[in-house]
Amino acid sequence: MEKVVNEIKNVVQKLLDDEENYSGWYIQKEFEKQGIKFSRTTIANLRSKKTSIEDAKFETIVNLYNFAKTHENKNKE
């Protein structure tokens, strides 16, 4: 179980670290297309470490993880 949790945290952290390709605005707009309300402030707080991944809402981390997994090959093309 710990291996899965670490995988999720690593994927989400990579997404958060990739501000050049995934701005808060871009992530928010992509979620809006799916009907998911998502705040750029949430992303900014995670990026600036005001909120840690461990302290974020479960739903937030799951959404970011799914976003990262569906977009991970986008910039490799």
C-alpha cells in the first residue's frame, strides 16, 4: 500500500513541478471541461508548499493524479 501512495505522491509532485507546461490556469480549465471545479489557489498552495500533498483533500490528489496520468505523454510527442 505504501508503494502505491508513494507512486501517487510522486506523479502529483511531478505535475506540480512542471509549471512550464501545466500552469494553474491550464489545469483549472481542463478540469472545467470535465465539469470539475478546481481552484488555481489550490494548485498554487501545493506548489508553494503552503499545503502539503499529505494535507490536501483526497479528492484533490486523486483529480491531480488522474490529470497527470492522462496528460503524461502529451509533452513527449
